[in-house]
Amino acid sequence: MKVKYLGLFFLILLVLIETFSCASTKQAPPDTPPPPVSSPPVIEPAPPAWTESVIPPRPQVEELTQIDSPVLEEETVKVEEPIILTEVRDESYFLAQYAARLKEEIMALRDKAIALGAEYLAPDYLFEIDSAALDALALYEAEDYSSAIDSGTKVKEMYQILVVGVDAYRIRLAIDEGDFFRFDPLNIAATDELAFSGLDDFEAGNLASAARKANEVHARYTNSLNLAMEIAASEYYFVTDSDRPLPAQFTVRTWEHDRDCYWNIAGLPWVYNDPTLWVLLYNANIEKMVQQDNPDLIHPGMVLDIPSVRGETREGMWIDGPVYTALR
């Protein structure tokens, strides 16, 4: 029985060895390369949905320097700063020069007002304007040129009104002195009302209206004086030129057109025919002068008395036009 099982065991063992040997013979020899392994197909990635035009272009190197370079920005600031300072300096220099010219113009107008007799004929108004002028001068000396110009411009306009107003007042006094009111009473009375209205505007600070009225008053008084002098001349004289006596009075004309002064008036043929005798005229009319110690200060419309110097006969007002016999 044991022999039977032992034979079966060897039979099974033999079958297993044969099976193992067959399997070994089917393997490839070691020198034979293994068959190639098929690789999977390469799949290209799908292109993105956006296109190349959507991508912002890369800035050029020069553009990038202009945008991001801090050195360039710093240089720009350094260039602009002196330009701004120069503009401010130029504006300040211009204001200073303008204020200086305005100051000179104001001083010239004040001197003219004084020469016309503003100290005597309009002292209150002169004091008021002088006070405003001192305020403007203080701003100028403090180098506040902008404020000085604003204040000085107003002061200049006030002095201009004063000059015209005082001169108009002098013409009005000449009308009364020559008794000329009777020749043009309506116009002179209306002009008087206009003059008072202009003074009210000046005191109220309405300088534009005051200036307009002052100019109109001056023109109307001048016309009334000229008209009155013509009428008075026609009443005084009805004789021929050869019989005409020398004038006893003379109305001062303008310096700009006629160069009237004591020297030139004394040199007229029908006055003294000798300019060196101007002192006779000055002494005869000193009481009429605004500044009695200043013989150079005579103004249009002032009526001068011409005293006789050689026993000649004189009468009436001088008339512009007729020929008088020259004094010898």
C-alpha cells in the first residue's frame, strides 16, 4: 500500500517538473531586446479661448522710462519751480513799479490843487483827500502794493475831481467879480445847482458821478463867463478903434494857449508894452490872489486891474479882437 502511494507521489512530481521545464523554454533569451511598448498618443493642449490681440502689448523701454523713472519726475519738479518763482517775482516787481508811478501822479495832482488855491477855496475836501493819501502811502511803504494801488487809484480820482472843482469855483468867482451873472442868470443858476449835486456825490463816495458833474460844471461856467464878457464888451464900446481907450481890466487866459503871466501880460502893447513893469500889475492885484506871496500863481478867469502908468486914460474890460493903440 505504501508502495502504491509512493509511486503516485513520484508521478505527480514528475508532472510538475515537466510543466516547469516547458514554461522555462517559452521565455525569450536574455540577449533579445524586449518588444517595444506602444506609447499612448500625444495630445496637444487646446489653445486658450483668448486671442493674442487681447494681451496688452509690452511697453517699450523708452515709454517705461518716461512713466516709471523717479529721476525724470524729480528733474521736472526742479525745472518748474524756478519758473513759478520767476512769475511771482515779476508780478511783484510790476506791482511795485505801478504803485511808484501812481504815487508820482498823486503828488503831481496834489501840487496842482494847491496851486489852484485848494487850501483856501476847499480846505475841508483837501484835508479829507490828504488823509486818504497818507493811508495809501502807508500801504506802499509796507510793500503791500496791491492794496496800495487800490487805495491810491481812489485817491488819484479824488484829487482829479478836486482840481477840476476848484478851477470851476475860481471861474464862478470871476463871474461874480465881473458882475457877469446878469448876462446869463438862468444857465449860471442851473450850473450852481449841478455843482452842489456834484459835491453831494463826492461826499457820498460816488466818485464817478462827482467827476462827470465836475467836468460839466467847469465847461458850463467857462461858457457863461465867455458869453458874459462878449455882452459886456458890446455894451461898453461903440467907438472906432482909433478912438478906443486902453483897457483898465484884463481877464487872464490859459497858460497852455496864451502863456498869460504877469511878465507876458505887462509886455502886451496895450498894457505897458514893457514886461519889466509886471510888478505894477502884481501889486495892483495882490489882494485877489490866492497865494499873495506867489506872483506866478494866476489862473484863467482872474480879472486883473491895469493901473495907469504914464497918465494914459483907461476904462472898461479888454476885448479880444479890437486893435488898441500901443502904449508909448
